[in-house]
Amino acid sequence: MATWKSRGLRGSLLEDMINRTNEKYREQKLALIQKVPTPITPMKIDSESHITLAYFDQKSTVDYIGVIQGLPVCFDAKECASMTFALHNVHPHQVEFMRAFEQQQGIAFFLLYFSREDQFYYLPFRHFLPFWERAEAGGRKSFRYDELDLTWILPKKQGVMVPYLEMINKDLTERD
């Protein structure tokens, strides 16, 4: 069981950028995406009613879930400091949730942030699966940046920090 004992773990720069993007999309009536809270059980609460010690109750599914123009969407956001993404950052229950989500006609993907390159990458779930299956078969437990299709790099867009909507459109087009 993992414990949480830091106010600093409440958020990250990547999460903040995605949350701001989601708020902008909501304001523009383009999408309604919400952060899935991580369920915790408080163990200690200080005199000001702040949780100072807690543990994670259960496995979470994905970081974000919602709807975009009538399409159910879920995604997980991961930051990568190097040019290699370690698959241990994704858990089997998340893969199973995303697989089931897509079986229900939803769109599942990963938003990767390669901080060294300052690049956001949209990784469709179906493009992620070969890396996962390779690891399960005893192969590499990671994938390299140079193994990715660079047409999925998110374009820079004025006024939107993490402009992933265009990539969802590309994802839908590829499925047809």
C-alpha cells in the first residue's frame, strides 16, 4: 500500500497544463473532460482539517475521462525525462480498462510529455499495445522515442497548452 505524506504530490506541471487545456475546451463547448481523482483514505488530519497522511485505497484507472463532441474519451498522462519510456509506468489494470473502453466504442490514448524535447505526443491505445505485448512476450520493457510515429506529435497552438483535439480527429480518421 502506497502512502502519501506531502502537499507537493497534489499536482504537477503536466497535470496543470492538461487541466487548463480541458477548461479551455469546456469553455469553448468542444469537450467535457475531467480529472479522475485518486481515491485515498486519510490517516491523519491536522487541526486545520488538512490531510497530512493518507494511503491510496485502490488502483486508479486513467487520469482523465469525458466526452468530446459526443465521443467517450479516456486518457492517461505521463511525463518522460529521457527519450525512453519505461512501461512499468503503466499498470496492467490500466491497459485492461483502456482495452474495455475501446471495445465500448470509446477512444483511449496516452498523452506523453517528453520534457527534454518539450514535446507532447499523442499515443493511440492501439499504437501502445504492440510495445506492451512485446514486453509481455519477454522483450524490451520500454520503448524509445525513435520507435514512435512522429506524425502524432502535438502541434504548438496559440492559446492551448496541450492541443490534443486535432490528434483525436486524426485518430478517428485512421480508424475509418
